[in-house]
Amino acid sequence: KRIDRQIKIKGNRVDLSEIESVMRQASCTSARCLQIEESLVAFFVGPSMAEADVFAYLTSRLAPYSVPHLVLRVETMPFNISGKIDNSALHVIYQNRVEYE
């Protein structure tokens, strides 16, 4: 398993940290991008940002294969006991959102 946050999606190497950096440039106060199954899913916290606006921003600044398939706004970013972003909790948020829609 890679220590850095690079993954392969459909033969292309994608750096999840780069996607998060671009999201922060779009005024997201906190951002996390995960690979869930074969899709990229981005989560963000932002006071007045709409999911569609963040998606459009990413589309205009990233290579097509790097654009997340789904962008989700969360009220607060979940943290684990170590103070790091809790990826497992984000997976649950994703599952609940997919089931709800």
C-alpha cells in the first residue's frame, strides 16, 4: 500500500492531495477526497459553497480523470481520536447519501 495519497483510476495516477488542494483554492475550509469502490468522492466544508459550484471549479482546473465523480458538502469534517480526518466516517456519510437518493 502506498504511503502517499496517489491512487490509480482507469490506468491514470491520481494524487488525492492535489484534488484537495484545488478544493481549498475554491474556498473550501476543509476538503478530503477518497476512492470509494472505483469512484472518486470529494467531501468539503464551506460556508456558502454549493456542491455543483465546487464540482464546476474542479472540472475547470483538473484533468478529466482527476475530477471526482461525486462532490458532497458536509457540515463538519469528522475527526478520529488522533485528530486526523476520519475516512471511515466519510464512507458512512457517502453510503447514507447514496441510499437516501
